[in-house]
Amino acid sequence: MLSWSFRVLTRRTYIGEHEWGKRSKHGDPQSPDNIVIVPVPPIIERETFEAVQKLLQARNPKTELLARVVIGPTLLTGICFCEKCGGAMTI
């Protein structure tokens, strides 16, 4: 379960932009075209919110991985190397 402070730091509602209809009644994500932005009184300054988003993105270990590593074959990567060129082998 997410902490209250993390929710405040990541939900746009707290900067005055509540997103309504983000999920269906069954919990499935909706298309961005179906999401309605409802203005609400902000409790966090937009600059502070954006600065926190940049810090969270920089600290997220998932963003440091290259796309090819995430979606590519990685079974032997870093374990077996080519004797001729020294390149990493994969299956």
C-alpha cells in the first residue's frame, strides 16, 4: 500500500487537476480521451510538484535500464562471452 506522502507527491489532484474517469468501474484503465480534468483547489505549488516528479524519475531504477535489455533476450548476457571478439552472448 502506498504511503499518504507518496500519494500527495504523485497525484495531480494536489496541484489542482483531479483526473476523473481514469479507471472503469471494474478497475480497468481508460483511454486518455475519456479522462476528465476537474479543477480543484491546489495544496501544492506546481513548481514543487514538477521538481518532485523529476527527482522521483531520476531515482527510479527502472528508468536506468536500456530498452533493449528490458525487451531483448537476456538469458546468457554477462555470463558467456565470444572468444574472438569478447562480446556478450545471448539466447
